[in-house]
Amino acid sequence: MRDSLCGLVGLGIALAMTCGTACATEGNKAMELKSSAFAQNADIPSLYTCEGSDQSPPLAWSGVPAGTKSLALIIDDPDAPDPAAPKMTWVHWVLYNLPPDATGFAAGKSRPSDLPPGTREGLNDWQREGYGGPCPPIGRHRYVHKLYALDAVLPVLRPATKAALEMAMQGHILAKGELVGYYKKKK
């Protein structure tokens, strides 16, 4: 009897783990996020940095799931200030409430008038809205571009920081896409 009970409990745990993995995979589908300026895990051209014109790179995405009400984009650098001893994540761009039918941005389209209607901007770590390109003080840094599909249009965030956006997105993320680029100053 005890062996049968242990066997049933073990089977139940195995089924729960399988269902949990399948449910987690289904609930967190991946979108594709890419740039025509750089490939995944490749170097970002200096045009899109403080050593160039500091314009936002072209971004395109696909695979936005049905039921998406808005999109959010966060670009940050988890290697600040020194990739050998990172101490913080530096935020470069925060956007939210992008319409779900948006499919990307052309290069340099980061002014409010260039963004799709309804899009809200948040503060980057220069304490201003808009895109701020890579400008690492030392070493080669990672720049993580994260796109989220949400099942809600978010309220106006005050202050509209990365932390406030991440908190507002909790429980609303349908899918995520990620693109990583690298940059090291030439000068």
C-alpha cells in the first residue's frame, strides 16, 4: 500500500512538473526582435552611439500574439559601469503603450512625433525621455533590447521609469522578444 501511494505521489509530481513546464512555455511565447543594423550578439555600429549621431537603431519585430493590447520596449546595459565589475544596469530607452499592430521603427525615429500614436516614453538614466545610445566608460558592454507584448494598455506612469514600467507589466506579459548588441568605444 505504501509503495503504491509513493508511486502515485511521484506520478502526480511528474505530471505537475510537466504541466507546469508546458503552461510556462505556452504562457510566455517568444517574439522575434531584430535590427537591420546589427545581428544578435554582434557589435552595434557607432552611428547609434555617443560616438556617432546617437540615433536609435532600426528595430523590427514579429510574432506578436493574439490578444496583445500594447507593447513595451526597454533598452538597457547590465554591464555598467565596467563589464569586469558591473554595479548597475543603465537604462537607455523606455517606451510603453505602443500599439500592438506596430512592427518596428526606422533608424533615428525616437522623437515623440516619430513614434506610433498612443506610445508613451519613460525616463532613461540620463533623467530624460528618449533614446540615449551606448556610451560605455570602459570595456565592451552588452545592450539588451527587450520587447514585451502585454494584455493591457497601461495607465500613465509617474514617474515613467524602467522600475515603474516593470511593476506595471507584472501579470500582463504575454510574450517577450530580446536582441543583444555589444559596444566598446573606439576613442
